[in-house]
Amino acid sequence: MKKYVVLALLLLVFSSNTVVSQPFTATVTLFPGCGLQYWYGQEVCGEIVVSDDAWVTRWVEDQNGNIWYHWGTRYYTAGIHHFCGYMGLPIGVHIMNIQAQRISDGAIATDQCQYTVCCASSIWIPGRPSCNCEDVTFSVDIDKTQVSPGDYITMMVTATNNMEADCNKKFDAGHLEIDWGILGGNTSPLEKDVLVKPGETKTILEETHLMPSIPEGDYSVVVYYSDSECTFIDYATISVVLTAEGTLEILSHPDMMNVDEKGRIRVLVRNKSQKEADFVLVATAPSEIYMPQTMYIVTIPRAGYIQIDVEFQPEEKGLYSIELELSSEGQSLGVTAVNIRVEKPVSGQLEILYPPENITTDQNTFAILLITNTGQYDTVYQLTASAANVEVDPVSDLLVPGNQSREVHINMTPLTEGVHQVAFQLLIDNRLMDSASVSFEATQSLPLLLIGGIAVVAVIILGAVLLFYALRR
């Protein structure tokens, strides 16, 4: 059994090493092939093959190394990816290059395809040898070179006629084609003829286009015009940038907590853009709030989300606001705030040290209470008393240092005879900490006249007794 386990582990290690060391390749070719000759204005298709998810840059150079055309896009899957276009200027040798960079580890692969563009028969206008198509400048311009999906761009196709005085150039409706590629396919928007006279520059087409939802990259839009006289080709490069979009949501936070207690705000950040993006969460708090970290930088995949715990610790009592701001690529995506009330952790105990004595209704009594601050902070306590038919002297607020005690003398006067119950409550800012109660009995006191009469009778009786003993002698 152990032999099989060891063999399986060896096979697993070998397989994983094979996968990791898999070479990255990228190739480009044209149909019917590289090394061939193509006509100026001829539509040609080709393919790029990549072995993994990669960013591919493609450009065309002439034999002198000058770059004429440039494209760039990301291929998310390995395999064959097709493209089409028109053979343009200059006449002569063209070299199509590609450079592919694998997304996972940055590995680079390159390839090239060489071909020749030749022999455009439409350089001279038939029947008008003094009129040369190369003397007509055909240009494409766009109002924005960097856009995002959902943006509108305006394309203007302009022609300048530099031919001889008798060489008008008419651009026929239906003969102009725009190859938007992945940005929108092929369109033929020229609906009426446009005449450009010698020495004249005229906009022959103005077209507004809505950018679709596509990956980031550089895209070439090729404008092709061909009739029985001339063939013109020009292109514009559009850089598509996906703006980062995200939301910030508070999942949970404490509404109230104690001084020096550790707390956290749980935040949910969602990436609502069509690309992987970096997000920055910044927390701002008053100086009374200690925050071990105020900035959180996270990378969230396309349409993904992540939870972030913002930790903090209040150092003083009060009502505080902690502000959270989410941003990406230097743009603020939202600000929110949470309010937290911070209290000192307070407590207290109330004990009866000396209960009141039983008295008559014309007397006062007192009780001795002990207030103990069981917390670590100096605290102001309120002591209240309630009783029926008993007057209790009020007690002012009492400051008791942390972890210390204080005695309080409470004077009480009964208003009626009987057993009286007095209830005490120990409070902090109207919050009950503890309670205790005492009881005592008050009896009716004798009236002064009755007391005087009893004294007179007692004196008479005492005198009679003394007289009796005197007479017997």
C-alpha cells in the first residue's frame, strides 16, 4: 500500500511541475499565408493563436521599421482568435508583429508575418492620366481617443483634393465601409454622393457610434473606400479603458461601547466594473479614537466582492463619527459614516452599614450607607430615597474615586407612628446601579400635660408614703 501512495505522490509532483513549466507560445498568420503578395485595398483575414490568457499587441511595420498600424487586446482564453482588415499603404514590404504577455506570470512570446502590398491598379484614375488618386488625402479622425463602454464617439472622414484643376473627385454613396471590428462590426453609412473639388477639403462623413461593453485594449477602426477610380484606406486607434465602479456597504458596527473596548466596522466592497480593479478604503476618525490601520487596499476580481473589518478603539467618552471613503483609480466612489456612542464602564454597590433605630414620632433617626465604586474610573453617583410618611434629607451628588468607597449619613424624620420602610437607589446618569432598604418603628410620644400630671401624681404618692412612715415612728 505504501508503495502505491509513494508512486501516486511522485506522479502528482511530476504532473504539477509539468503544468507549471508549460511554455507560453503565440503565433500570427495571414490567409492564405505569410510571404505572399497582396493587393492594395484587398481584404485579408488572419489568426492569432495563444496558449494561455494573454495581452496581445499587434502592429505593422514597413521595411524601414516605421510603424503604420497598431492594435492591442486581451484574449481571455487559449486558442485561435481571428481578425480581418484591408491591405493599406505603403506599397512594398509589410511586417506584422505580435508580442503576447501571459497574464498569470508575465511570460513573453513573439512572432511575425511578412508579406508584400503591391500594384494597386487604381492609383491613376482611368481615362484621366493627369488625375492621380495619391493626390487625394483621405483621413479619419475621432473626437475621443480614450473611451469607456457606454461612451459616444464621433468619427469624421475628411478628403482633401490636391489634384489638377480639372480633377474633381466624387465619393459615391454606398462605397464607404467602416470596419469597427469588435466595436460594432461593418457598416456602410455613406448615404449620398459627395463631390470634392480640386483645392477643397470636405468632411464626407460624420458618424456617431456607441461604444459596446468590451475588454480594455487598443482597437483599430478601419475606414475603406473603393470605387472604379480610387481606393482609400485609413484607420483610427481607440483606447478602451474600463473605469472602476464599486459600492460600499456597512454590514455591522457597534452603536454603543465602553472606553478602551475594541470594536470593528464590517464593510462590504463590491466591484461592479467589468474588470479586476484595485480599491482603496480610507477610514477617518477623531483623535479620541485609536485606529491601528486607516487605509485598506484590496484587489477585487471582476464582479466580485470582499469584506473588510475596520478596527478601532475609543479612548474617551463621547459621541463620535467614523467616516469611510471608497475610491479607485483616484476617483471617489462613495462616502459613508457611522456614529458610535462611547461610555465609561461604570458600576457601583450600595450597602447598609448602620440601620436606623426605633424612635418616637417626635425624634429623628439616621442610617449610614456605604457606596462602593467597583469600576476603575472616578464616578459621580446619585442617591435617592423614597418612603411614605417619612421625611428624608436630600443627598447631593457623590463623587467616588475608582475602586474606592464612601460613607453617607442619611437623616430621617417619621411623620406618623408605625413601621416605616425607606428604599434607597444608587444611580449614575439615571441608570440604576444598586438598591437597598431599611425599616424602623416610630411610636406615639406622650403629650406634655399628661406627662406633667403623671409627675404631680407621682410626687403626691411619694409624699404620702414618706408621711405615713413618719407618723408610725
